[in-house]
Amino acid sequence: MLESERFKKIQQNRKCFAYIAIFVVFQIIVLSIFGATVMKIKTPNVRLRSVTVQSLNYSSSGSNSPFFNMTLIAEVSVRNKNFGHFKFDPTKANVTFGGVIVGQGDIIKARAKARKTKRMNVTIEVNSDGISDGAKLGTEVSSGNVTLSTLARVRGKVTLMKMMKKRKTAQMNCSMIVNLPNQLVYDLACK
């Protein structure tokens, strides 16, 4: 009987070890799937949702060279696709005409919550004073449609579970056409 009790004890130990091994393998599989999906840190998206013209002054003819001055109110959205928040630093949104910066607006320091979109309004003062290509400026202002691009680079940290932190940089590159006589923005497209 002593021999059979010892054999049963060994069998129980083997069963226990097998159950522990199966549990450990199962945990490794679950953690691997969790790490591959939830813990993967993605770059947030920065986009212009809408742009409105608050004030506008322009001239295409006369003794003066062609010019435009305007104040744009841009709704910028930062879409965070991660399971942790994205805390970003203050930065500038640049408006360009033909590759020349004609205006800047401040994107304030903020935080986009996990799996949410942070929206903010940015006021941008735009003027054509720095443009040296008067022919292109004159053509666009006289046609009544000015093509502008908006560029921004938003840098920040994505924090997962208050322990994993990774720096990410989101870029915005949008183009739009401002209709001067009607003070409207159309064909707003972001890449």
C-alpha cells in the first residue's frame, strides 16, 4: 500500500504541474495578444476640421501691388487612437502661399484622452507681405481664389497605464482655397 500511495502522490504532483504549465502558457498567449493590440502605440492624427474667415482685406488692382490680409479661425482636431492619453506641447500652425509662410497660429498645450478627439480653435493672422512672387499673387488675387496650405507638427507623449511612455510626432498638411469676394473657404483637404 505504501508503494501505491507514493505512486498516487507522484501522479497528483504531475497533474498539478501540468495544470500550472497550461495556465502559464494560456497567460503568455493572452498577454501576447493584449500587447500586440492594446499596447501598440500609434501616431495620433492632426487635421483641420473647418476654417472660417473672420476678417478679410484684399486688393488686386490699382496703384498698389496685389495683397491680402485676413484672420482665419481654424478648428484643429487631434485624434488619439491609443488606449492611453496623448499629452502634446504647444506648437505653431503655419499657413503658406506658394511655399512662403504668410501666417502663424498657436496650438496650445493640451491632452487628448484615450480613444478620443481633442478639438481646439486656432486664430491665424495671414498677410501677403512676405511674398516676393507678385505675378502669382496677382493672378490668384485677381481670380478671387487664393490657395493656401496649413502645416503643423504636434509633438507629445502617449502614456499607457501610467508606466509606458513613448514620444510621438503627428503632422498636419492641409490645403484649402479661400474665395476672397465671398469670404469662404472650400476644398479643404488634409493628407
